[in-house]
Amino acid sequence: MPHKPHVMGLFKSEDHVVSALEALQSSPFEFIRVNTPIPSHKIMQALKLKKSKVGWFTLCGGILGFISGFSLAAFTATRWDLIVSGKPILAFIPFVVVGFEATILFAVFGNVIGLLTQMRIPNDGWLQYYEPRCSGEYFGVLATCDAQQEEGLASFFKKMGAEVKIFKQDKPL
Amino acid sequence: MTATNTTPHVADKKFPAVWVFATLVVLGAAAFLVGLFSHHPEKAWQAYLINFLLWSAIAQGGLLFSTVMHMTNARWSGPLSGLSESFASFFPLSFVLFLILFIGKGHLFPWMHEDLHGKEVWLNIPFLFARDGIGLLVLYLTGFGYLFYALQLKLGSHEPQGKIRQAIFRVWQQKQRPADAVRQKMTVWGGFYILAFALVLSLVGFDLVMSMDPHWISTLFGAYHFIKTFFVGLGGLIILAAIAHTRNGDRSQLTSAHFHDIGKLFFGFCLLWADFFYVQLLVIYYGNIPEETYYVIIRTMLAPWNKLAWFVFIVCFIGPFFILLNKNVKTRPILMAAICAIVIVGIWFEHLLLLGPALSHSATSISLSISDGLISFGFLGLMLLAIRGFFNVFPELYGVARAAS
């Protein structure tokens, strides 16, 4: 596999990152990712990411949990009819508590399963194209291109106001 | 503010809205007076009490939003804080409406002619009106104290127009406080308002709602009442924000993110309201003491109130819960306003559910008439007139610049 150069533009300003991301979309270069030291709504919006599916895992887990908890309470109550003050064996008011607790538990399980399956992990090549300053004061925009376009990509980032770092590793992401 | 000189004045006299609001008030007052002189004046007083509690709650909860945002150093609320402060304009009306309740005491407090087994010390008319009156006065004065400094921070540097505005501006000018000192004052008054909100609305919940069944006790009822107050206050604020956004567009400085965020808060308090209902229900269920269970049985299991109980639960909790799980719904002002309006109507019926069985013993059906609706519209008209009056004095908070500014 021929080497594809990876170039990172290091920005100090969040707004410049947003401009660079918008410009990248209409350029011949291939955008890979942004490393940001802080959570940023502006950058998230500029990335135009597809909606995450993790919420559906959580919702399904929650619904399954409520049914499971409620069924567990109902099942155990019917094993031995313990009648107190004429209350029904299948009493909905207290069973909601068990259902609620199981909703939370299973929703968390669903969420974790969603994260594990949707986060694209493990990815051992991730750190190869990482710049430690992105955990400090810089935003890093990583992009790749064909070998002959490397200069063009570097000058693109410079034009957008970034400091440029070119990665020479040959290992794919 | 980004508004320009070409923006329409909020107090444009050609706009007939103020007459519509005034007509609502007149219709409501007429319906109430007709009800008073009918065969069932207690029905008119019941509608009056429900509406007093509901519309006062919207005003009290509305201002609470701004104080909470300030106390928590929240930045996301932006123009929503200014809008929420407009609800304080209903405070004087709310206080007068509370005093009018005194006239209907014979129809409103079933315990007046009952043997209260020692509770007379607490449940007697002079003491009840004195403590609730003082409580509301303290709440409203602390609210105005907070408002005074909140407005100074937002508008202190603006050129004042109009007599009220100029009078307030002169006081600001005399004190010459820097912004940090004003913020500190806001923290003090806001803190007191939040404290007074919890205490006074607990008291109002106990005295004007729970005491209607004087032998029934739930220690959490006060907390349930003030949580509900914030819940409907947020609902009222979202409706006001949706109106401001629809009428003024970008000039209101409201974005879909604001609606999304306050929608989440509304959703959270929808859950908390249901939680405070449920924790009371669960304890009463397990305790199974006849003195406590009859209150719940009458309202949730026996006709005619049981259907109303399910209606309230679906409209105020189940419906909003599943609808507001969706992010897109929360970002749409008109849709959110519609949901909030439905919830507020639901809370109107929730007050009827709490008060109705106590005020109409042995009722075989829920008798609602057109006059209940007209009285409610009268209160709505009062609220709209108060808010409109506030924005006439402080149009910047509505996203509209003064014509000559």
C-alpha cells in the first residue's frame, strides 16, 4: 500500500478550526479527525457528524430493563401469595420501584454496549498521528491526501492560519 | 441588543392586543360576578382559587428561573433570563387577588365549621391570612429586590424613557454601583428569593390546598407544591420565549439551542413533579392508614374523580415524558409552546382534582361550566396585561428597541 501523507493543522482558535473544516469539505483533501483540548459545540456542528446510535442502545436497554424489573417483581410475588391488608398480589405501585431501578441499570448496560460497539475501538494506530499539544492549547485538524498533494495540504493549513505538522509514518490508521 | 431603530415599538398603540387582553379580563370578572350571585357561588370561588394558584405559580416560577440561573452562574440562558423577569409584573396583581380570597372564605375553607380536634390553633382564618399574606409579601418584595438589580445590570447604561424607567434610573445613578457590586446584590436578593420561594410556596400548598381536607396530612405536600410551581413557571417561560421568537425572530436573540436547553430543564421538572407525586403515593400505599388512604382513593379510584386523575397524569407526565425524549421537539418553539400550554391546562385540572372533592362533597359528576373557562381566561388576560406593561417599560428584554433609542 503506497504511503499517504498525514498532515495536521494546529490551530489556536476554535473559529479558525471551524473555517478550516468548512474549507476542507470543498477541497480535494481527505479529512480524518479533529483533536480538541476542550469540548466544542462549534466544532461538533462544523463536522456535520451523523447522529450517534448510542441513544438507541440506551433506550432499548431502558425499556427492556423496565419490563424485566416489573416482571421479576411480579414473578416473585406470585411464587408465594403474601396478602397484606387486602392489597393485591400483583400490586403495580410498589412494582414500579423495581421496574424503575432495573430501567436505570439496563439503560446503563445498553449505553456501555452502545459505546463499545460504536466507538470504533480498539484502534492501535490512533496515537501515531497524535500531537501532544492537542491536550494543551492547540486544536489539531488531521487530514490526508495523495503523496503529490502533500505540499498543497500543508499550504492549505498555513493559509487557514495553522502551524503544520507532517507525519511520516506508514502505518495505516 | 442588536435591534435597530426600524424595529416596531412593543407599545405600538395601533396593535389591538391590549384590548383583547382587557376584554378577557372583563369577561372573566363578569363571569366571576355572575357566579357569585348565582345559586352556587362556591363554584365561582373554586374556579377563582384554582386560577389564583395557577397564575401566581406561573409568575413565581417564572422569576425563579432567572434567580436560579444567576445563582448557578449559568451562561446558557441568555435572553431567557430577561424574559423570565417579566413575570414579576404579575406579583402585585397576585397579592391583591390573594386578599380578595378573604371575601370568599365562607365558601373556600370547608374546615371553618368543623371540629378540628386541636388544629384550630393553626387553621383559623385570621392567622391563615396573616401568615400567607406576610409570606407572599416577603416573596414578592425579595423578587422585586432581585429584579431591581438584575435590570440595573442589563439596562443600567441605557438612556431611560418613560416616567417609571426614569425614576428607577435615577436610583441607579444615585448609588453608582459597579457591575460586580450589582451582581453581589443580585446574589443576596436572588438567594433570599429562592429560600422564600421554597418556604412560602410550601406554606401556600399546605394552607390553600392541603388544608381543604383538614384531617389529611402529607409532610411532603409543600415540597410537591413548590416543585409544581417551578414546573408551570418554566412552561409559562417557554411559551413567552416562543412568542418572542416568533414575533421578533433573530432580534429576540433566542436560538434553537436555548429552546433545547430549557426544554431539557422542563423535561427534568416534569419528572421531578411526577416523582414528588409518586413518593407521597408510595408511602401512603405502604402505610395503609385509613386517615391517609381515603384522600388518594377518592381522587384516583372512585368516580367521578378517577378519570380526571388519569387525565392529569397522562397530560402532565406520560405525554410530555415520551414527547420530550426527542431532541428535535425541544428545539421547535411552537411545538414546545403547545406542549407547555397543554401541561399548564393539565395542572389547572390537577388543582381541580386536589380541591374539587373537598369543596364539592358527594359530587356525582365533575361539573364544569363555561364560567370556569371564562374566569380562567380573565386571569390569563391579567397575566398578559402585566407582562405587556412590563415590556412597554423594558422593551429591550423582549428583543425590541425603543423607537427613539
